Amino acid sequence: MDTPVFRSGFITIIGAPNVGKSTLLNTIMHTKLAIVSPKPQTTRHRILGVKNLPHAQLVFLDTPGIHQPRTQLNRYMMQAVVEALASPEVVLYMTAVGQTPYPDLGFLQRHLGRRDVPVFWVLNKIDLLPPHEVLPIIAACDEKGFFAEVLPLSAHRGDNVPALLDSVVRYLPAGPQYFPEDMPTDRDERFLIAELIREQAFLLTNEEVPYAIAVEVESLHERSDGGVEIDASLIVEKESQKGIVIGRQGRLIKAIGTQARHAIGHMLHCPVHLRLLVRVKKRWKEREAILRDLGFGELS
Ligand code: GDP
Ligand code: MG
């Protein structure tokens, strides 16, 4: 019997904010690599997830949602999207029912140029509709001829995700194992910890406040009792936001800390001691030095 060819490649997930791109990455990976919230623009970086199958390695790139950048932070977020389109083997263009059901191909076509990359239309959140309402959405799209495959699925429930993986593998070329099997992502622990804290801050604040917050892990120490001690700062733009994030009698910062501590403990499988500070850094979203410390603007 012939040995099957080993296939590999990069698969970029793109789409409007909030359609479920990060949820899909997490479902595929069976672990939480990318933070998720009901608010748009939760994802600020390119997040890589390596999925190992018996005869294939699929390297997924989750990206920030496509939007018009108004700050330097947002320009870096969009740069991450554009860079993730530089040389993928497959693109998953995601939309969501009840949201932005139809793909808008302008951005994608501008950035793929004449390159012949298979693009899948992934229609997410089909769990929100009765099954007979899903196919008419696809049928009504004039652009579906552009797509190599069209896959309705529920990233949240996992429906049709195995079929998506099977289809992706069929479009991958024979290739090497790019990453060792025990390396699910290229992000380090510090990054993932900062993101888990930011996720709670995002979930527990409203209006402009979640968008004013960045998180920096200042120190990370293992303790002799097997736990870890983490000091992290929540950076905000204004004094008034600092007051909001701290909350009355410190209640909000305490809630963020408690929930983040659970999430980090779950990831690291050990007890976590977390100290959070709130710092004001005016106009941080426009300041190159601060953005660089937060991991933006690095060429990947
Ligand atoms: P992203 O901005 O595209 O990365 O979207 P997220 O993954 O952060 O998800 C945005 C919101 O949509 C979150 O509240 C998710 O829980 C929700 N969501 C994601 N996938 C699904 C799905 O398959 N079904 C439903 N009902 N909600 C989903
Ligand atoms: Mg996301």
C-alpha cells in the first residue's frame, strides 16, 4: 500500500469583526489560543494555531476583523491581516448568519491580487437558524463562484468543523512539518496570560472602555510551592477610565482578577497569584514605543 503524502500549509482565517474567527480557531485546536468576546475587535494580533493530523499539519492564522483603522493600533491590527494574506495555501473567508451574511470580496481581492489561492466561504453561526434557512443564504449570494468551497458551520458547537478540516487538507500541497508537534502556537506564555486578562477586562467593561485597555505582564515567577506569581498592568488612556476599571471599592478590578486567575490557572494547570495594577498611559494607541512593547509592529 502507498504511504499517504504528508501535506502542510498555512490557512488564514479572515472576515468582518465578530463573525467567530477566534472561536473557530479554538474549536479546531481544542484549546483556547485566541480570546473571544461578543464585542467587535477583540482580536488585536495575528494568532497562530498548529493543528496536527495523522498525515498533515495545518497552520491556522487567526486575524483581527477587517475594519477601517483610525488609530495607529488599528493600523497595526490591519497590517496583521494583510501580512497573514501574504502567502497562505488556503484562505477561510468567514461570515456569520444574522450579521454580515454575504462576503465582501473587495478587500480580499485587493490583497490577494492575481494569486491563485483557494478561498473558502465559511458561513458561521448556523446554530442560530433552522436548517432549512441556511442553504437559501448561500444560494442568494452572487459571488459564490469565486469560492473553492462553501461551508456552513457552527464554530461554537463544532458542527461541520471536521468537514472543514477534511476539505482544507485536500487543498494543501505536499509539504514539511513546519512546527514540532508539541508547539501548538508561536505565542509565549506571557502573551497568552496578557490576553486572558484582557479578555476578562473586555467582557466586564462597556462602551469605549474595552477599547482603551491593553495588558502588559510585568513579571512572571514560579514559586517553590508549584504556583506562579504574576504582576500585570492594565493600561488605559485616561484617569476617568482608570476609575471605571478599578470600580467602586475596587470591585471591578477584583472581578477581572478573579476570573482571569481562574482562566490562567486552567491554562497553566497550577495555582495562580495575580496582582493587577491600572496605569494611565495617555494616547497609548498612537505611541510607537508603547505599541512596540505590547507586541505591535513586529514584522512576522
Ligand atoms: P471574531 O471577532 O471573528 O474572532 O469572533 P469571536 O470568535 O470573538 O466571536 C464573536 C462572538 O460570536 C462571541 O460572542 C462568540 O461566542 C460568538 N460565536 C462565535 N461562533 C459562534 C457560533 O458558531 N454560533 C453562535 N451562536 N455564536 C458564535
Ligand atoms: Mg477574534
